[in-house]
Amino acid sequence: MDISAVDERGMAKGAVVVLRLPELTVVESTVAEERVEFPYVPGFLSFREAPLLLAAWERLNLTPDLVVVDAQGIAHPRRLGLASHLGLFLDVPTVGCAKSILCGRHGDLGEDPGASAFLLDNGEVIGAALRTKRGTKPVYVSIGHKVDLETALHWVMACCHGYRIPEPTRLAHLAAAGRLAAPVGEERRTLPL
């Protein structure tokens, strides 16, 4: 799940892309476009993005087994980021996989893909820095809902396909921007806006 940037009209698109594992092929993609009313306030992303993502989710024909969100889960000052909010609303396992740290610190991690280091905040493990590709910055994985950190790290790595960020969020980003094309030979159902 991911959303686009807000355009000059105050509109944005939320996207959900469902992949089949282990092939990482797209089986369904939905997009919802709405006006974004809530202002950008650091730490309150859920109030800005959740309505769009929930609208896109409601258009799905399938129910994914696991949701990866380009956001934080419990690696949040209030321990309830967008991935956690969505997991609670949808009652499905969710993982936050962000490109930057909202709170906490981590130690050194190796350069090999799969290397990780706990993300700590006041002595509490709130997630992990995870190297998904050699020569790139890590991503920051945290529990959203109904999943433990070890499982979250496993599935984020399983969803990486040569890019720094996992395929579900990479493709959702493209879908929200209107740039996701159906793979050759794959059927993809996209519901109209």
C-alpha cells in the first residue's frame, strides 16, 4: 500500500497492489482518488493517508494474507504508525517498511542483503534496520499488526527483487502515480476509479 503526492488540486491516489509469492507477480491492483483534507503533520500520517488506502482496499476482490505498507508500524513515537492503524482497521497482518527513521536508533549492520540491526528507542526494540540490497541504505521494518518482528523481516526480504524497497510497496508507489503496467502474460484486474 502507498499513496501518491498530493497534487495542485489537493487530490491524491491511494493504491493497493496484491502480489503472488514467491513469484512476486501482480494478481490485482486497485487505486482510489480523493481530496486530502488532513494537513501534513509529522507523526500523524495515519489521519492523512489511511482514508485513501482504506478506500483502495475496499475495491479489492482478494484479501491479502499480509500487507506491507510504506510507513511505520510500532516504530513510531506513539507506537501506532500507519501500518499499525491499517492492520487494526482491516484485521489483517501488517508490516511497516519505511525508507527513513521516525524515532529510535540502530547500531551498525553488515553490507550483505539480509543484514539487520535492532531499532531501539529508550531501550525498547521497536523495529529493525534491514539491508535489502548491497550498496544501498537500509529500510526500517516494524511490526504493524498480527505479526512479530522476525516474521516481518523474513517477508520483507522475500519481497525484495533487486531494489532497495520491497516489490509490494514499490509497485504500489508506481500504481498510485499511474505508472503500473500489467506484466506480459499476467492477468491483472484494475478497478476503475
